Amino acid sequence: MTIQIVGAGGLGREVHAALLEMGLEVDSFLVERGFVSKSVRNLPVRELAFDTQDKNGETEFVIAVGDNRARLKIAGQLGTARFRTVLHPVATIGSFVKFGEGAMVIGTASFTTDIEIGPHVLINPGCNISHDCTIGAFASLGPGTSLAGRVTIEEGANLGVGVVVAPGCVVGAWSTVGAGAVVVRSVEPGTTVVGVPARPIVRRQPDQL
């Protein structure tokens, strides 16, 4: 089984470092046409061509792209490909914590118990996730984010650096929570909130999510 990382930028290199700490080797980085270079960390950088990817299930992919919608698009284009879940060994992971395929925990993070992380979720260093939290597919938690108990982060939501979410709150699908915000009431889907306490500044219509 070989591993290929989609994306060769900062997140791609963080994922590569985490995989090495897991004792896993990476075959190459894959990037869009026009971004191919000779190598990154002595690994080849190849063009990501969806019609020529591994058809025999002998390759696992990690979509190391920071943009949530871009991860969603690439995952769809890769179709039935296998995805590697990346769990940096310095993370503290309690019992009854489930991670979806392609999820990325790329540094120090803490997960207590009864937590469900969806596919292709990005958990940055310094995050603290308390009991009974659910994080939907393609969501991102910025460095230092803290979720209290019973928090739900829906699909594609993007939480900035140092966000705090109070117990029982729901952060709606494809919403954005600005850096340093404190969420004390649920956030509607497609809404951008900022501040302490977090308040909406932009709200998309349902057909724009």
C-alpha cells in the first residue's frame, strides 16, 4: 500500500510530517496542473489526474488542502479511492472516539470520549474536543479551537484560530466562525459570525450553501 498526499503546500507538509511520525512512508505529492515542481522534501510532485489514479485499491490518498469546498470537490473526483486517516501520535485520543476516512489530526490535540469525526475533517494543533461532540465531513477546526460537551459542527463548517464553542451549540453547515470568536448560541448554516460573543455578519441563502 502506498500513500499519496494531494497538496504540497503548508498543510501537505504538515500531513507528511504526521505520517512520518506514524511510521508511514509517502510515495509522492499530487498537485493541480501548473503547480508541479521537481520535488518537496525529496519526494516527487506529480500532476493530479483523476482519470489515471490507482484503480486496484493499492494507493491511499490524503487530501491535504485547507479549503473545505476544495476537499469536497477533490474527494468526489477521486470517487471510490481509498483515503488514509492521519492521527498524529502526539494527539490524546480517549475511548469511543471515531474518525472518518481521510480525517486529519496533524498535531497536539485532545479528544475525551464519545466523539464522532466525519470524513476529511481537518483538526489543527492545539484543539480540545470534549465529550459527545460531532464534527461533520469536510469541516475544519483552526489551531487552538475548543469545543465544550455536546457540540455539533456540521458539514463544511470552518472555525478559525482560537474559537471557543459553548456546550450544546450547533455550528451550521458551511458556516464560518472568525478567529477568537466565542460561540454561545447556535450558528445558522451558511452564516459568518465573529466576536465575543459571536454575532452574524453574513448569512447565505440555503441555495448558496
